[in-house]
Amino acid sequence: MRKQELLHVHQLLSLVRRNLETGESVPPDAFAAYDALGVGPNACNRNKRDHEVAIHRLLAGIETVIEARTGDDTADPPLVH
């Protein structure tokens, strides 16, 4: 995937996160790994790999929130490297 495409996916996932956070409660550490990385969707100066890692961490946080809301503890573990 090209960097521009990664930036777009990163932005869309950030919107999903924001939408989840305005709904029901979110586990306090759901996005801790993503936030600790410090790579936002508008960080155009960061390299492609940084955005790939950020996307994976953001997806893991989204998965944590969804599992917490559905009570699904039988799902596969998050895809965090």
C-alpha cells in the first residue's frame, strides 16, 4: 500500500475511534498502545512503517472496544506486532 493510502486508512480509523468514544464506555487502556506511539493520521512527515504500526495498534484498540461491548472473549487475539 502506498503512503497516501495508509494516511487515508489511518484517518478513517481515527474517525471510527472517535465515533466509538462518543458512544458507550471505552475500556481505559483500549487505545493506550496507539496513543503511546504518537503517530496521528495527520503526521505526513512520519514514514510509511510508522503509519502501518499505528494502524495495527488502532485496529487492536477498536477490536478491544467492540469485544468489551459484545462480551466476546472467544475471539482471536489482536493483531499487534
